[in-house]
Amino acid sequence: MRLGLVSDTHGELENFREAARRLVREWQVDAVAHLGDECEDTVVLEEFPGPEVIKVPGVFCEHYRDPAIPNRLVREMAGYRVLFTHTATSHANDLPGDPKPEELVARREVDVVAYGHTHVPLVEERDGVLWVNPGHLKTQDKRGHAPSFAVVDLVPGRVEVRLVDLTGGVVTTHFVWERK
């Protein structure tokens, strides 16, 4: 299974549109997950039918305060338990009953944590879990990182992650994580 990850689109629909085009047409993803901050921007994905759309709101979005909308999702995908969340840890704006990422990791209830919020693209193994942040899709960002997204291949025994620069479509990081 091939999963596309985007985060922190902040209303920059043209950048999101370009990321979606690359994810759907070039990378041929099975699903695209939006990890918050302007999850309503997923309307762009209606122009690219095919992949499943997964979305969680950002901690400062009005949707985050709506108990009918899950702030964090744990999904089984290709034999892996993937947490989709805007933040990598609990947040002051969490609702009662929201799953706490640090507890899910400590109890080994997830294999992969897909998160955003920091605008910093990152892939690493920590605490026996794969952590993936696709970065952001803003044209200008005060943290200095170019717009990016992630492509995640979930196959038996290993997960392969590529962080991709939006502008040139170049893979900036290639990380292979083997399940232990």
C-alpha cells in the first residue's frame, strides 16, 4: 500500500493541488492523509478521484473542538497500525477522550505516527516506532523549510518513506524502517 502524507496547507490550495497531482499521478498513491491545519483544504482532492482521503484537524482549527470529528485516528493499513494526528504529543486543546500519542506509543498500540504541526519534515525511528512528518505546503515558512510532502510504502516487514520537495519533485530523504 502506498500512502501520501501532507500537512499544514494553511489555505495554499495551488501548492496542495501540485502535491496532490504528484501524489496521484506520479506516485499513484492508494490514500492521501491530511494531517491538519486547514483540513478543509482536502476539497482539492476532489479534482483527483481515486485515492482514499484521510484527514484530521489541526489543534487550532474550529473542527478540533467538535467531538463529532475525530482529532486522531488509528488505522490498520497493510498490517501496520498508523496513527494520524496533527501533533506528535498531547495538546492543551485536546478533547476529553482524545487518544494520547505518547500513551499509544508506550503501550505499543501503533507502529507508525504520521503527524504535522512543526512544519519541519522529518522521518526517524524512536521508541520502536516510525515517526513521519511530511513538512508543510506553504510558499513561505518562517522555519526555513521548503514545501514538502511524504510518500510512504507499507509492505510486509518494512516501511519505506520518501520526503519529497514540492518545487522540484526531488526526493530529499529516503528512509527504510524494518519492523522488529
